[in-house]
Amino acid sequence: MTGYKIKFNGIDRLYDEYSWRLTRRAKQVWSQGNVLQGQYLEKFEKELAKKYKRKYAVAVGSATDGLYFALRCANITINDTVVCPALSYIATSGSIKRIGCNIDYIDTDKNGNIDVLKISDMALPKALVYVNLFGNVAEYETLKNICKRRGTLLIEDAAQSQGAKYKKQLSGTLGDISVFSFDPMKNMPSFGGGGAVLTDNKDHYETIKSLRRHGNGGNFEYGYNSLLSDDHANQLLFLLSKFDKLQKLRKKVYQRYQKNLPQFNFIGADNPHDSSYHKLVLLVEKRDELKKWLQGEGIETKIHYAKTLDDSGTYPNAESFCKQAISLPIYPFLNTHEIDLVCNKIRKFYDV
Ligand SMILES: Cc1ncc(COP(=O)(O)O)c(C=O)c1O
């Protein structure tokens, strides 16, 4: 119990909607006793790869691990460089720090994504990790061309963008390797987190599959055990079958916010590609005061993100997002009354 009238995360609503089916799915696994690396995990990986038209999908313990495993495919040494955006969740740069190499951070464009125009002059990186921030896709074709020219591994951090599209191409296919998150905050959450890595490259697939569990009987890889359990995989199989429907509901929530708040600046609103509507982020003046006021009204909001991933103070766009961004509750079963209430309170605060 958070004490909020309107909570930021709606995974409990998802459970309310599908409770007996989700519970039955979990029990199905528990009762037959094969709870790790079993048939449900295998089936989930197959279905996920099929849905995203990729040759391989490997489920892992988290997207944080997935990004790190993806980077391991690029044979990076500590003298190498990896490029990533200056604005994202800490897991994006954290995976590179775990490798231990240099990082070149790039400022964001006006949609909050990596500014592709700022990449071209940089030294040849071994890998480029980019994010479709808040569910809005970055300039994939430009990124792909830059990476192709330089022989750089393009890694799509798709933790926030499952369901988004670049032109007609689904997020999850927008990189040599793409990584999803099933964290409880994400568009397709498991009731316990998890992640998946998707690729068409057999060598990368084998590396990642081996890394997730101590080398999996091949060469030992010391120190890794990163599994998605079969009960979560079985629940995710169900949620995958409902995913498009849930995305439509999420989009409706986003559109109602937009209709109610025409005076406000929604990050990504100008992005021509289909968003996953993962986060609804406004850029506002007096952001901290607004957050406090909404809290007093029983409405939970978050700040994504309070700081840039690098604190050198050289990313003016990203830094201005950090000062102005506020994320409002968005999930498929947020009802119209609740959306209207949040919007009315915001309008009241600004007297518009
Ligand atoms: C952009 C981004 N990358 C990576 C992650 C890490 O995901 P996980 O929680 O599954 O490790 C997140 C999760 O919040 C994220 O938002």
C-alpha cells in the first residue's frame, strides 16, 4: 500500500484483470516441478523470437545482464570505447562500466534520444548502445549506417520500447542485438522481472546463452547465473499473446492525456514513428513544485531522470530534460476518471 490514490505503476491492475490465468500459469510450472530451464522457458524464447522475427531469443535474469552479455559479444578490451546516450536509466551505462572500457556519452536530441548528428565525428567505437527512451524510437537508420561503416556492434536497449516501431520495423529488431526488460515497470512485465536478448547472429546467440549460466557445460564462464524462471516465462507467454491488446489500451491512455493537456510539452510528441508509450513525460517549469503538489493530491509521479549518466556538465539538452521532466502514471488499466483527475490537477496547478 503506497497511500497514493493513483499509483505510478499498474502491475497490480494487470493482475486484477488476468489473475486466475496468471496464477494458473504459475501453478502449472510449480506442480510439474521443472522450474528452471524447462519447457516453458524454451517455448517462451521461441514465441518471442517468432513475434519479433528474429532467429534467436535468449531469456536472462534482467535487461541489465542482457546488455552486459550483448557487449561481451563485441570482444571489448579496457582500452576500447563504447558509445551511449548521456540520458537513460543507469543500467545502460552500467553495463559498459561492468565491461570496464571507456565510454563516450552523447547528448540527446529534442525527443530525448541519442543525437545521431553528434556521433559521426567520434573515434571508432567497438560498440554503440542506444536507447529508445520512454518508448520513442531513435534515428535507427542513421545509427545502423554509422555502425555498418565502422564495423561497430549496434546494441538496441529496448527495455522501454517493446511495442514501438521505426517505420514498419518493430523495436526488438533495431540492432545487431536487442535487449528487452520484463521488469514490473515495463510494458510486458513479469511478476518478478527478467529480460531477453534477441539477435540473428548464431555466434552472438551462443555466447549469450553460454554466459547466462556459468558457460552451460562448454568453457566455464565464472560468476554468471542469470535465468528467467519457468513460472515467469509461462506468465510472459500469456502476456505476449495479450501484448498488442494491452498496447492499444496504453496508447488510448496516452492520447487522453494529450487531449486533456494540449498546452503541455510531451517528450517525443514530434517523433514520427510509433511509440511504445512506455513513459509519459512532460517538460514543465516548476517541476519539483508540481510533483509535490500532485503528491499532496494523492497522485504518484516520478522523475526520469534526475541526473545525466555522466556528470561532466557537457550535455545541455540532456541536462535541461533533467531539470524539467516529470513522468505521469501510464498503464493499460488506468481509467478515464483517473486520467482526467491527474490532468485537472495539473491544469489547476498552472491555472490553465
Ligand atoms: C533504458 C533501460 N535499460 C535497461 C534497464 C534495465 O532493465 P532491468 O531492470 O530488466 O535490468 C531499464 C530498466 O529500467 C531501462 O529503463
